[in-house]
Amino acid sequence: MKSENIIKPENQRVQERFLDYLKVEKGLAPLTVSSYQSDLVQFAEFLESRRRTLMQARREDVRAFLSQLFSNGVSGRSVARKLSTLRQFYKYLLLDRMVGHDPTLEIDSPRQWKVLPKSLAGSEIDSMLKSVESRGSKPGVSRDATKRGSKLAVALAQRNRALLEVLYAAGLRASEIIHVKLEDLKLELGYVLVRGKGDKERLVPLGRAAQEATI
């Protein structure tokens, strides 16, 4: 990590004002303030790599920062803490009228990134997947007709299996999975970006079966 002194002066000034606020007005313990400072330094360095300052951060910057943390193996608990720090920081900037928007809005906390309760048993899911696979070839259809339609049937079966695997593994709503785009699948990192109600975004882990089905 870079030295704190290398951070851009404009980032340093606004960061120091926030830390003074935590110490004086909030009365937080030195260790807690140090934790806030560490998180802000890390985010400021990330923003500098994108040629932005803390005052210029956008929601996509926060989202990209969280994604990078996960790709580096940071635990969900730690990521949640860093997001909480950013929420407090930008709330302070808004109240002090130093920024006009909060880039952390509409971003769920990692503590909320849990698989929804199962509504179908595992055996029922297996039955659905087998049903999808069996539709690639139908009895009573001529060989030529089967050959002509085989490519399309196989493609549709693969697509439907991928949809079911992701739907089940990630605990998504039908309205959520139909809006998942190819660029939302981060297979190398093992998660998918999902947009829910109110355009809220969350990162949802994918199991091995779901990852393999979408390749």
C-alpha cells in the first residue's frame, strides 16, 4: 500500500476533516478512527488509479472498489466494514455540503448478500434440469428433422440449464435473472452482479455447477 503522504492533497484535506469530526464530535476511540482512516486511504488510492478524488467518486467507483476487494480475497465481513466507512464518510460530506451526491446509495451491504430461502427441494431442481436436457431430442421425430433442429435444441437446452442453475444457486427472482447481462457474470471471481428492485445492485456468489453451466 502507498504511504499516506503520497495521497493527493485534496484527498488528504477532506479525509483529515472527517477524522477530526469522528474524534471531536463523535468521540470515537483512537483505534476506531484509525480503522476509518485505513479504509479511506485504501479507497482514495483506488480512486487515484481511476484519476478521481474522494469528492468525485461515483457509484460505479464504489462498486468497482468492492469487486476488487472480493477478487483479492477480502472477506465479506471486511468488505461490509469498508462500505460502512464510505457510507459514514459521504453522509458527513453531504451534511457539510461538500458534495452533492452520495455514491454509496443503492448499494447493498455484503451482509445482505445471502442466498434466499429455498422454495424447491433439491430433487425437484434435479428433475427440472433433467427435463431441460431431455428436450434436445424428441421421440417420434424423423432423423432429418432432428438433425435440422438439433443445434437449436442443444443451444436452448444449454441456455435453459444455465438459467436454472444460476436462478437456484443465487436465489434470484425471475424478474432479476431476465435482466442479467453477460458482462454481469464474473465467472473468474465466482459471482454475478444482480439488479433488484429500485435498481439496487448486489454481488451474489455462484457455485461451481452454476459457473460451469454458464461457460
